[in-house]
Amino acid sequence: MKIELSICIVTFKQRKELIKDLINKIRLQVPESVDVLLAINGNNEENMPDDYRIEMLDLVKSYKNIYPIFCPEFKSLPKLWNTLVIFSKTEYNLILCDDVEFLNSNAYNQILNYIEDTKTEFFTLNHGFSHFVCSKTILHKLGYFDERLLAFGEEDGDMHYRHIKMFGYRIPMFMISGIYNKAAYNLSSNNLDTHQDNKPKINREIFSHMYVEDVIEGITTPLCPIKIKKVFSDIIQYPHEEFVRKNKHNIVKFNKIIFE
């Protein structure tokens, strides 16, 4: 079966020029038949300005196969990453932050070739969670990004831990040229109590309650050199998504319901 890959991006008002540049570069270097899903987030405790909404609509209608998801209010990055993967029509999904530089005209094919050669279902590009690939299947197995992290930040550390806990090894990494994070941390959303790199304090505080240091049963991750153990129970998120994926073909012509 031919592997297909959607591109999924989250953005917000302060980064409108970055997202315009990124989408333009993607459309110049990636076949226009490839779906781009764009989650357009609101700022915390702030109505989305109508001129910004219209500007984003004008942006997506300027290109083929770009699908916007508008959030009238602020939603967490874990929520939006989960939503984008669930909403895409492809098994594999390339997730990019809006401040990523995309300068490799062969990157899309290189990623497809890597998936075909290695059968890897979850991997980062160049060490970072600003650009990574995951399949719907493995994200469901892992329980999705933890939406109890209410803003952004720490979701990558939590996913690193859960991947090691479940599979016994770190999330693989694929080195690829021309894709990197420009780290536009100064262009932050409004109404957030922040710490380092303008990341919300609330996620750091929630994470500190999720995990404790444990030198006996703990796990080290790429983002945490000390041994930690998750003490929050991982709840089931989107429990019926796998059932939907296995049975949606029955809408066209009923055959057999798959329950397992």
C-alpha cells in the first residue's frame, strides 16, 4: 500500500507572517496534492480578531488542499496535535511548528522513503519536537498527547517518557537537512503567565505533579537526565477512534463490524 503523509501545523495571531512564509515554502516544495491541516488557535482570554480570521481564510484559499480548523478560544497544543492527527485522512502525519524553516525541496520524499525503509511509526526530525512524524495507529497506542497539559510546553517530555515506558526505547530520530526550528519565542500568545522561552507556567506546574524523581524505577529521557516516574494515571483519550478507523469503510458498503 502506498504511504501517504499529511502535513499538520498549529499557529496563532502573533505568528501570522511566519505561517504565511512556511505554507508558501511547503507549497513550492511539496506536491500540491498533499493535504495541509492548519489549526488556527485563539489567544487565551481574547476574542479572535475578525481581520485575522479573514486573513487566514485568504491564506488557505490561495493554495490547494489546505484545510483550516479555527479555535474561537485558546486550546492546548496537545489538544490541537491530537485533533490534527485525528482529522487527517492519512495514516502518517508530519507535524510542524509554525516557526519551522522548510528549505529542503526533497524533504517530503526523504521522509516517505524513511518510513518505507524502516517501518518507523513515530520519529522526530533532527532531535526536536518542532518537527516530527507519527502514525494514527501508534498515537492511539500511546494514548495521544496528554490534554491535561492545558497550554503548551512539557508535552514532548511526557511523550518521550511514555514511549520509552511502552516500547522500551527512545523515540527514533531521522536526520534531514533544511528543516529546523527558528525558535520565535518572542512571538508569544497573550494572557499567559510564562517562564523560560515564553512557555506557560501552568504546564510546568502540572508536569511537576505528574512526575516524581525515582532512582529505582524511574526512566531518563532525552529531555530529563534524572530518573523520573509518572505518578498520574494515563487516562484513555479518544477511546473509540480505533473503532471508527476500522469500520468507517462500512458507511459505503456494509460488510462486517470489527470490534477488536
